[in-house]
Amino acid sequence: MINIVELRQYTLHPGQRDVLIELFDREFLESQEAVGMRVFGQFRDAADPDRFVWVRGFADMDRRRDALRAFYGGPVWKAHSAAANATMIDSDNVLLLRPVGSGFDVPDPGERPSLDSPLPGSVIVAVLARPGEAAPEGGEELGVFETSDAENSFPALPVRVGEQFVVTFRRFAHADSAAAFAASCGTIEHLTLLPTTRSQLR
């Protein structure tokens, strides 16, 4: 059971997003899951060519701490951290979330697409609404989350604090439908996300 989810938004150096995605999809999926995390999805931000967005989950905050210690102290990150960090300007835009309901319903990690699979055609819009704001309806709801006030159990990776959001992930089969929905969000913050080849949220 996943009770803690991170929504991570990275600002990258110009032209480096595909470099990071290739490295991430090749090296950082199974290696994170082997130490107790679940990587649900990784995305290009359709509105910003220098932004990479991804979502991972943990059973609880104690196991988050243990999994992050194991991964960031382990051989895969040590081998590839310099290359990954070289693509990034900022990686601290992170919301710590908890599910409202059952969270994401995605296939078993063993069913994740391979590197040579075609890119999915679907588009996911993540809507960040303040509590009490009425977020627009549309598309297929994939999961609803709210910000967690749990203390950061791994301070080496900062998270945003003191903010409250309800975050809804919605899937659209076509880019035009996603664009129309995103336009209907008005002043509510939203992310229009294009899944990478190996993303399980798609």
C-alpha cells in the first residue's frame, strides 16, 4: 500500500531534458524499486521544454527514509549521479502528498514498457487546487491526493512546506482534449504532462 507520494518537478538546463529522460528510463526505474520505492510516472512538461516531472511513492515515511538512503547511497546513483545532476538547475520543487482514496491504479512494475516501446499518445493533466477550490471536471481520473504535513524523513532531499493543495491527475486520449481541459483550469495551477516511453502513468 502506497501512503506517501512525491510529485517532483525539475528545472533543467536548456536542451538537457531528453538526456535526463534517456538516463532515467534506462537506469533509475528498476534500481529505485529494488530498494522499496514505486516509480509511477515520468513526463515531459508540454508547456516547458526544460522541465521534467515525475511521481514516485512509498509505503510510509519511515520506509521512504530507508529507501532513499539505500538508493542515494547505492551503486547505481553513485555511477550516474554526475551525469544526472549535470542536466539540472533545480530539483527542490517537490510536493509530499497522501492519497485521497486508493491512489494510482497502475500495472505491476514487471509490466512496465521497454525502452524501445513507442511513446504513448495519451496526455495527463495534474491539477493543483487549493482546498475548497472547485477543480474542473474532464478526462479520466487517475488519482486524487492532498498535501501531507509529515516531517521530511530524508532532509537531504528538500520538499515544499507550508502549502496546501489537492492534486488530481486526469488522463486524456488526445492532446486537443487535454489542451481544452487545461484551458478550463483558469487560475488553478496545472501541469500538462507527456508520458515518457517507460512511464506507467500513461
